[in-house]
Amino acid sequence: MSKLRLHKSLWIRRAFISLGFVALLLGLLGVFLPILPTAPFILLAAFCFGRGSARFHQWLLEHHLAGPLIKDWYEHQSLRPRVKNWAYLLIVFSFSISVMLVQAMWLKLSLAGLGLFFLIVLWRIPVRRENKPPHQL
């Protein structure tokens, strides 16, 4: 399940660790800022830690909030329908609020374009169909 392949070079591993912490920080900021997406940065941090540090990679996998997201992506490389619907809703809601709050037209158009870009990226991610047992009569 884990995608751990440490790089041979110590300097490259240090660069991956640094990039992993930057991605993790951006993901944490994404929880509070509507413009930054959280999940892609957390997945990027997992990738970077998987190339830079077994300890940090394991720490992220065992984290109570980030761990299930990362494990789910490693196993299925798709989203559950409910998660994808929530993501659509949050993108539309957060970008709508942001567009209403700014005054400059160029900024409104930029935010609308960025929101549309995120919606298209999300649309391209496969949906995992959950197997539910047939309804018992």
C-alpha cells in the first residue's frame, strides 16, 4: 500500500523532505483559506516524504486526519462519490464567497477561472463505486 521509495542521494532526500513540509504547510493553510486546496497538498507531502524520509512518511500515514485520505488514494486512486460531491460543493461555495468579497473585476475573473479550473480537475478524478449488498426484501 505504501509508496515508499527513498532516493539514494542524501541531498535529494533532504530536498524532498523540505518540499514535503512546504506542501504540508500549504495543505494546512488550505483548511482555512478558500483558494488553497487541502487534499492535493497533503498527497504531495506524502509523495515527497515517501521519497525523502521513511519516518515522516509513516508519521503522515498514521495521522488521524491525513492518514485515511492518503491510504484511500494509494489503494484506489479514486474518490468516493460522497467525497467528490462535498468537494464540488466546497469549491463552488468558497470561490463564490471569494468572488463576492473582492472589488477588482480582474481579480473576480481570475478567481472564477481558478475555481473553474479546480472543478475541471476534480471532474477528471475517477469515482469509486462502493459495493453495497443487495437490498433484502
